[in-house]
Amino acid sequence: MPHKIERCLICDSLGAVKDQKITYFQNLVDPFTIQKCLLCGFRWLDPQPTKEEYRELYSTGYLGAQRVRTPGKSILSIFPPKEEQYEEEVIPIRLGWFKSRLKRLRKLTPYGKTLLDIGAGTGDFVALALEEGWRAEGLEVSSYACERAHEKYGLNLICADIDEFVSTASGQFDVIHLSHVFEHLIGPREFLDAAKKLLSPNGVLIIEVPNQFRSWADRLVALKNNTKQIERSTFSIHHPYYYGLLHVHSLLIDHGFTIVSGTTFLPERVGHGAKEYFLGIVDYVGNLWGSHGRNVEIVASYK
């Protein structure tokens, strides 16, 4: 059963109100709402599905798995899987940025050898990292995605969640990478504690999350499309928390990490047409004027 979130993850405040606009936009039904902290402005889904319910969601209704699997009868009956073109549409856009990120990681860790991609999806970042000479591994909870990674690249991803992996991991990693994964975790603080155990001394943690409901470019797109509600699906509840740059920054500092860099400007869209180029410019300006770019990227180290 979904469980209530009484306190703000970021500032531990008990003062929160229902965000009527975002709750409506996400097409939520009772008892689900989006709460907004009155003190720091952080938003979260309340109540939140359990770890077991989220695992079912990712195994059955995510990353294209809904094409070959039948949804369960629990929370997926309320928020059914949505047909998505993850490999056809999402990955081609991200590949260029992944290559650029690997080059930057090499500059940050010139002697780094080992890399762990958490939430590896269909193995695309791991495959690129291997090409660049990293001893790369991928951790992925979806058995469907693990199967696709093997079919596409011959990769044997570790099909487990972070808790299972930490208890059995035999070594540490110079880099831990999460791309659009951190916002899916129902225990982000517990994850950061686990990440510290998995990082080698002076290792680098890199986190990318959507700057959801804060991006100027996304607001322009929603305004143009006259968007009022998304289709009710797993996408309505798949993010238990909605981060901005300062929220991720605060969590990392609380857990003893040192911030290396932080930005909300990710040029994924530039070069894919006039519209994407324009939105890329909006991302850039939004980042300069208050961290309102489309995505958040933070690089941190831990000694």
C-alpha cells in the first residue's frame, strides 16, 4: 500500500500544501497528490508507492517492457503502462551528450578505470564507456532492459536494485553515473549513503535529473500545446520527488560530498532543428537566470 510522506526530504519541514496545478497536470486520482514544501518549495508525490510496487512498475511498464508483458492488477491498473519509444526516440537524443560526458569524466578522473552506471536501461552508456576504455558495469532493475542490453551489445548488466548490489559488491568504482534515475528513487538519502561505500577514494558521482516544473523551455512547450493534463499512466507517478539544482546540491552536501560542478543547461536539443535550437537557447538563458534549464547535472566527489 502507498505510504504517506510527512516531512520534506530537503529541509525536514512538516509544512506542506497540495500543489493543485501540478496534481491536476499529472492527472492523479485520490489519494495521490503533489505536495509542495512551504519552506523550501520542494515538491513530492504523496502518498508514494512502495518499493515493491515501483519494482513492478519498472519491470512491467517501463523502457518499452509494456510491449511484451501484461500489466499486473495492482497499482498498474490505476496508472497503466504507457507506450513509449525509449530506444527509438530517447536514446538517440542522449547519445551525443553521453559521449561528451565521458570526455569530461576523463578530464575529471584522468587515472580512473572503473565506472558503474546505475539505472543502466538498455546499456547504451555502458557500451559507450567500454568503447572509451573504461571497465564499465551497469546496474538495472528491469529484467526486460537487461535482456535488451544483452541483445544489442552483448552486455551482462547486473539485474538488481542498489540495496541488493551494495550487499554483494566486491569492489569500488572511480565513477558512479546516474542519468534520469535519481528522481525515481524512493530512498534518495539511503542511496547516497550506499554510493559512498561504492565510490573509491576521491571518486566521482554524477547525477542528471529533469528540472521538472522549473524549466522555462518546458513551460513554453506546455503553453504552446495548451497542455492541461498528461495521459494518466505510470508517468503520472514514476517520479516520487521533483528536484531542482539546489535540492540535489543540498542532499549531497548533507551526505558529505563535495560539489565539483552544477548546471541546468544540457544542450541535448541543439542541432536537431530550428525548434530544438531555440529551446536550447531558452535552456541556456534559463540557466543563467536562476537555474531554469531543462535538466539538472551535478558532479560531486567523496573522500
